[in-house]
Amino acid sequence: MRPGRFGALILDRMYFTDRGIEELEKRRGEEEVTFEWLAEQLRTFVDLNPDFEVPVERLATWLARLDDEDDE
């Protein structure tokens, strides 16, 4: 269970991406990485999976702007 976008609990489904996120956390949760390393991994992923270029670009932009007060 996790809160939805507006705080309501989502009880009846698990987002497909949650499985991958949970696996990432389980396998690599103790590791420390740099954003430089992450950027390189994202570039490699897009090179191997060009259909995911737009979602990866959106994720990278979102991560880059997390602290921007103007985007809220």
C-alpha cells in the first residue's frame, strides 16, 4: 500500500514499476552512487532501448529540478 497522488491509499493494485523499484532497492539499496554514474547508466539504457528515450528524459529532468521552487 502506498498513498496515491492526492493522499488516498491505493489498495487494489500495485504499479508495475513498483516491482522494479523494489528490486532496485533490495539489490542496491545499500550502495552509494553519484549522479554522474546514474547519468551514464541512463545514457547506456537509452542506447540499448531507444524507445524509452522520452520517459528517461522526463525522469532525468524531474530529478534535476526537484529543488526548483518555481516548478511547484
